[in-house]
Amino acid sequence: MSVVELSNLPPRSQEKHLAIIEAAKELFLETGFGPTSMDAVAERAGVSKRTVYSHFDSKEALFDSIMSQMCSVLGAAIQAQIDVMMEQAAQADGPDPKMPEMLQVLGCRFLTLITDPTDVALFRIIIGEASRFPQLGREFFEKGPKKLSEQLAAYFARQHELGSLKIDEPHQAAWQFLAIVKDPIHLKLLIGLEETPSEAEIKEIAARGVDRFLKIYSA
């Protein structure tokens, strides 16, 4: 798959590039990955089909770009919080009393992003198309959940060193934390049994998840 880098394009071409991505995102959400054609994307974006292919050599590359954009937004918000957490943990020389508070903030940010209606819709598409286009699922996993779990594992390893948590396998604990915080609300959203939670509900869900996690791993 080949994609033209936005930063390498002149201003006018950047506008077209972004218009193509936005049009494709709308169509993918409306009709799914399979039924969406590059012709339809070109028409919705107000550009020629040739222009679309000059930016993205395939529909898979176009969807991958949208997915990467989604993961970048998620990653940036989560990374900023984990950076703060790691800096605080690096300065500590014993059990970190602020660790539960930091996990609560992280849980809220994580839930806010993954329960966003657009992200839920894109996640449904990835699941629906994974059997036909396994590379899409692989790309999503590598850029999203796997990267996040690795960042969180490093934080848990440091908290284990400080004596705040008792964690022998930080990578496993990282996956467990994410699973405990997001379920069952994320699953219910995916299958249409829940509506997007409010800010107050997200705080409550995150608090319950953090409490359950600490009951397992607290030192």
C-alpha cells in the first residue's frame, strides 16, 4: 500500500488530500468498507478519480490512512498522560501515592476516545472486514492497542519497582487494565446496546475499573 505524505504536498494538494480522507471516512461509516468505491470517494470529495489514486494507490491504503489518523489521535492523548505519569514515577523513590489518581485520569481519557461514536463505527468496520482484509486488522492492532499496552506496561514495571504495585508480568497487567476499564461498555456500544456515555458516566466507569485493577495488583 502506498500513501502520499501530507507534509510533502503543496497547500492546494494538501486540501485535496484532506478532502479525500474526509469523504472516504464519511462513506466508510455510511456504507462500510466493501461497498465504498474509489469513484464514490472522488465524487464526494469533489476531485477526479485520478487525483484520488495519485494520493492513495488503493482503497486499502486510503482506509489505512484513516485508521492511522484515528490511532494517532488516540495515541497522542494517551501518550501525553502516560508521559506525565512516567515523569512522576521517575522522580519517586518509594510507593507512589498519586498512582490511583493517575490511573483514573488515564482511564477517563481512554474511555472518552474509544466510546466516541466515530471511533466505535470505524472499529465495527475493522472487525467486519478483518477476515477479508487481515492487513487492516493487523495495522490497527500494531498502531493502536499494542502500542498503548507497551506504554502502559513500562509504567506498571516502574510502579512495581517502587513498591506501589505487585506485578510480575507488566505486559499482561497492561492488557488487563485496558480490558477491565473498557468492558462491558465498549462491547455494548459495538453491538448497539448502549448509547455514548456522558462525562459523569465515564468517570464512574473508570473509577470502578481502576478500583478492580488495584484490588488485583495493589502491593
